[in-house]
Amino acid sequence: MGMHFSRLLLVVAAALPLGACFLTAEQIAANDDAACRSAGLKPGTPAYVQCLDDNRRMRLSQEAAMQQQMWAMQQSNRQMMQMNTQMMMRR
């Protein structure tokens, strides 16, 4: 049972960041543009350019955090699988 749960956890962890992959560069740019415009910023102004840059940096930071989370979950899953294997071998 524990081994099945750890595999499910790994699949879920691997699938989460893939959601971000479904947006095209054009969709990301349109979302950033809409966010900055909704803040009252006009395209071409320094504040608008800064807003776009801030959105890009936030997205990169979130992607890095997701990758780090995936790595930690994979390590945890490996440890759980090793423990399960050791327990099975003792039987």
C-alpha cells in the first residue's frame, strides 16, 4: 500500500509543473500584458516595462521553486522505495 501511494505521489508531483508547459509564449505575453494594463500601466512606459519584467522574474522564481519541490519529492520517494524494498527483503 505504501509503495503504491509513493508512486502516486511521484506521478502527481511530476504532473504539477507540466500545467505551466501548456501556455505558449504568446499566451504568457498576453497574460503579462493584461496584468500590467489592469494595474493601470500604459504600454511603452517605464512602469509598464518594469511590470513585465517583474512578472517574468516572478514566473521564473515560481518555476525554480516547483523544480526544487519536485526534486525533494523524488528524493523522498526514492527513500520510501528503498525502505519498502528493505522491509520486503526482511520478510
